[in-house]
Amino acid sequence: MGNYRAHLGPCIYQQLGLVPLRITDDVRTCVAFVGHMVADERNELCFVPGATGFFLLFDGATYFVTARHVASRLEGPFALRASQKDGSPILFEDVEAGWFHHPNPNVDISVVVGLPDGAFNIAEDLFATPDAIKRLNIGIGNETHVVGLYRLMYGANRNLPIVHTGHIAMVPEDEPIPMLERGTGKIRLVNGYLVEAQTLEGLSGAPVFVRNSWRWNQGDQTALLSGDILLLGMWLGAWDAPPGDVLSLERPEAKRVPVGMGVVLPLQTILEFLMTDEIRAHRKKRLADEKAASFDSDIPVKPVENPRHKEDFTRLLNAAAKRREPTD
């Protein structure tokens, strides 16, 4: 990160010595796919993902974050496939996770402790906190990137997250945003961002990044430049409508498809959830246990890097794989 993109022509690149900005591979490896192991036509188990989550480093502990409506379908054993920093896959076929669910049913978030070895966590230097949003003048029109599962091509052997690019269409206001809860048919009222981006199913729980923008002036030349990415929040789902013939590409039998506008849970809501009493107590105990174990084994304590995360996460797994239907 640290490159910038000019919107007013290639001459600006040359004058400033800049290069067009892209999403780094590290950001793509923070994403994990969740689903189930399903028997194929040869009766061999294969991974079929249905939704997205990401790894967040907060207060010395790493959390896997996803939408509550995703986690509620994963209460039993499920499969999780993540990526190491070098892009190689890590597949856990039978995960039994202890979820923390937000107590407010209108706040669609769940988290669990655990991180596969070598994966990339989103840390505080990428947080779009209220102070950062104010300081960087982030608001309506800023460019966004939703990184997650594309169910038409998710990768047979390793994750292939794709990036949906859009922009902030509306910032959180006093009036909440209505969202249809497909499982119950009820309307939930959500305090969040509206982001315009064309998506398909499978992005629930995906991280959403935003770019700040700033104005460059030199003589009579002016350019609007985009800066580094920050974590804006988590994709909850898209507004949808009855499909047309073209929009029903992914699932012809579907009754509704996204219309290019989705709801994002703000990062600040995620951080406030991680500061609730139950999760804080769990985090404090976990870090204390890691410190004691490190001293017992004469290994230096590195709580941020969490050198034992693979072993901790593996203890959540069962040995036998079970056949499950894919998550919507």
C-alpha cells in the first residue's frame, strides 16, 4: 500500500511519479470461505463454500468475523478454507466453533477466536475508525472494494476471492436501513452504510474497504487522488428484487437477485462488539493462557503474531468429515 491513483489522466501519473493503485494480495488472503463438505458424483467429499468471513486482529487477539445469519447456519460442524500469505490453502473439514453472537438481533455479526497459521489479519493500521473517517474526509462517493466469495468461480483447490468495486452511496444516518431477512421473511432495521456495487450471493460476511480521497493542486492543474484502503466494515447483504432473464445467471430458479446496492455494517459496530464484557473476559483469559504456556516452554511471548494460533484453532476441529449441504 502507499500508491495513489489520479482520476484526471495519465499526465498526472507522470508528473507525480505515481502508479495506479491496486488491491494487494495480502488483503485478499484475509478472506476465508465457509461452507460444507459435500459428496461429488464420485462420492468423494469436496468443499462447497456458501459465504465469506475475514480475520481481524484486535487488542492482541485474532477473530474470525462473519455475519450472524451466516454463523447461525454453521452452529454444527462446517468447513472453512483459508489462505496463507503465500496463497496456499488451508482446509478444515469439520469445524466446531464457539461463536459469540451480538445480543441485538438487528446487529448482524458473529465472531469466533481462531486463525490458521500464516493467514493475513486486518490490524488497527487499516481500521476506518470515526477519527480516521473524519480526518480523511471519507463519505459519500468514496471508492469501496468488497472482497469475498464469487460462487460462479470460487476455486477448486484454493480460494479465489474476487473484488467488487463500488462507492459509498449513503452514510449511517438517524434513520436505519431496512433489510429483508430471507430465513424468516422479516424486515430488520440496520444502522450502516449503503454501498453501490454489483454483487451476487456469497458475499455475506465479506470485508469492505474504502479509499480516502484528496485534492492535488499545482498551478492551474487540479486532480482528485485516491489514497490507501481502510476497513470500512462488513458486507451484510444486497438489496434484491425479482430477477430478469439476464440477472438470473447464477441461479435460474432464484426468486430474487441483487440490484446493485448493499448494506455494510460499520467497523465501529464490530469494534464495540469486541469490547463487550463477555468477549473482553474471554480475550483476557486466552491471552493469559498463551502467556503462561509460552513461559512454560521458554518461548518468547508474541501475542500479536499469536504463534500458537494454528494449534488453538485445530483443537476446535473433529477428526471425521461429515456430509453437509452448501450454505446459501
